[in-house]
Amino acid sequence: VDLSGSACSAECLRLVGEGLGASGAPVAEVLLKGMKEAKAMELLPAVCQQMRREGSCMRVLSLGGNGAWGKGASLPLTEALSSVACVVEELDVRGCGLGGAAAAALVEAGRSLKTLTLGTWAIPVGGLRSGEVAEVSPGGAALSDGEGGVVGALLRSSTSVARVDLSGSACSAECLRLVGEGLGASGAP
């Protein structure tokens, strides 16, 4: 399902949402990037229903570029990611403005996540969890508080990260605090 950049009426969204939520078809990708007037969130309940469905094969979910989400708006997504049926590997919510705790909750809930994009950097969640990735380096990208929360949470549980390189990255004091807490609690060398 690809509605990226689309302009949809309320009726169109209602019909797409009903169809997606009720569909028994294997939906592997849902791409709702940059929908006109930030309408993607109106489809979130149907998307979450599809993610929780037994036998779900949705591996890619892109909701990025739809503006900042309101407080608590990520809770249905977090709940869907925690479902045993959920197999989402790539999650793009860039530009949603999640804070550290809400973003970390997405990662904790999404056991199958391989990458999470909150800004311009696709955080290698799966590689950091498995130990395949031993370096945290956003390559000079600016990091949001949400990214700081995710990196901090992943560092806290890591035993393999040997290097954290934030060179050239603009980070708020809160972002640095969250990363620092994760480093302090890490069992990595």
C-alpha cells in the first residue's frame, strides 16, 4: 500500500482504512510518507490492526514526513509493535517529534525492528541489539531527543558497542543526557 505524497479526502481515507483493517491479504509494506495535510495518522488504527493480525507480513512501515504527532499519538503504534504477530523490520517516523521516552518505547516494543528512522539517520536497532554493530555513528547528522532516547536505551542493553562517535552531530542537552545515561549503564567495553 503506497499513498506517499497523496492528497486524500476524508471519505477516501475512511474507505482505505476500512479495507486495510479488514484485509486478510498479506500486506508487506505500508508507505504513507509525506501525505498532503498530514493525513497518515488517520490511517494508523487500520495499520496497527494489520500489524497485530496473526500471520502479519508487514515488514516496512513509513509514516515519516507527516509533521509532529500529538502527545500520546505513538501509543497505538507502540502497542501494535509489541504484538507477537508484528514483524515490522523498518520503521520510518521521521519528523514526528517523539521525545526520548516515547521513541525508546517504540524500540522496546518492536522486537523485530532492524532500523528506526526518526530524523535523517536510520538507527541500526537490530545490529546494535544483536552485537553485529559495534559502533554508534550517525555520520554528523543532527540528533533529536527521540534519537538520544533510542541510542541511550540501546547502549544500556549493549555489551558489544566499542565506539560512540557523535562528531559533527548537533545534539540538545537532553539528547546528550540520554546518550550519556545509556553509556553509563552499558556493559560494553
